[in-house]
Amino acid sequence: MKNYNPTTQNTLFGNEPFVSYYARNPQKEFDRIQKLAEETKGIVMPYLNDSYLEILQIEPHDFKSDKPLKEAQKWAEKHLVGKYTSYLTNIDKFEYQISRKAIHKYLQPSTTNKSVNIFVHLSALKVLPTIIDASIETEIHADYTKINGVRSVENPINKDVLIHRFYGAITILNKIYRIKITIIEHKDYSTPNKPYTFEVIEIELLDNLSNNSIFGNQRTNFTYRNGFSIGTANILKDVEKSYDKGKFLLEESKKSDAWDAIFRRF
């Protein structure tokens, strides 16, 4: 089993940690968080408007065969399957596992069709653990069951699972993309957290950003791998909550009391 131990640590200016929910709650807190997530139709993380993300420079994938998806699956089963530890801040970390079943899910049309194209999707796949490590958590919501192919807040929930939504920023061939990663947390400690799916969407940002929006590491107390970061607000512009249409993450983040509700230590 492969273990991933990155050296990076996400921090805000000042010494405050990036908004990242520790995705392996003590078991006695699981029910409380799940209830809150159901009541609010998704818990939005606070301080999203004030935080920053590393922009990861991703190399184009090198799958050259006429069946790149099949080639990618073989590569991923050999190189990605295993246990990982993601260090969200200098304090918190969470462990997760990528399985062969997950690899199969990542390469199904139901997943790849949500990304801007196959080329970008496969390029992101090759460094998925690195992307997870550099991403920020934005929302926690209940796992609504699917009825007639639709998940809705009106549907029953899976009491054994919480869903975590993370976002990251990547560039491939000088284009910037927003990547959304869905991670499943299980109430049962013996079942590892699982990155369930991811999708990569191109966004038009660079021409409209001020000089203060993308910058080198001289303004941060964190050394980024390629020297650049971006305001999370730029990445999350116009992104709605997963199950509360018309409510946007950035606006809800301003009103969020999740810091006290979730990050309470005991």
C-alpha cells in the first residue's frame, strides 16, 4: 500500500489555518455534524472569502495509446491505489484511501463527462493526491439517497456517511481550472475516507485578475511549489451550495458560524 506524506501546509496570512474541516471526526461528533448538515442543507465553511489556494501546475498526461481511458486505468491501479495522509494545516490532517473501485468510478462517463474534456481529466488524475492536499474544504452535506435518478434534500439520507466538498486550482498548458473533489467520510472508523469523484472545469480568470489576486510566495508564510496562489473567492465565484439552489458558497461563508459549530474541540 502506498503512503503519501506531502510536506506542504496551507495557512492564511497571519498564522491562522486555512479553512479545512478535519474529515475524520471523533465518532461521538459524527451524528451532531450530520444533523447540522441536514438542517442547513449543507454546512458552508467560514472565511472562504479571505483564504488563498495554491495554483498547481499540472503536466499534460502521457497516455499515448488509442484507448487512453483503459491505459489510464491500468496506470492508476498500479500507482494511485493505496492509503494517503493529507496535511490540511499545520495541525489537522486526514487519512483516505483510493481503491480500484474508485479508479473505475473516476473513469466512467458519468464522471469524465462533468470535466471540461478527457485530456484535462486524465492529466488531473495523475496527480490527484497532490491536488487533494492543496485544496480547500468548502461544504459538508448529508448523503441524500437517489430516487428516480435524482438526489434531493427531500429524500432520506444515508446515516452512515457525510459528504465533503473540496475545491482546488490547477493550470494545464497555461489555462486555469477549478477542480471539485467529493470525499466520503464514514461513521465507522474501520472504513477509510474515500475520494469519490472529481471534476475539472475551465474558468476565465487570468485576464480579469488584479495584481493582488495572483502573486508569488513573498506575501505568504507558505512556500508554494510553483510560487503562485489565488484568492479562493476567485475560484468559487458563482458556485452554489450543492443542495440549496440560489445560495452561493461565498455569500453563505460570510454568515457561517461553522467555525464554532464544527471546529469546537472537546
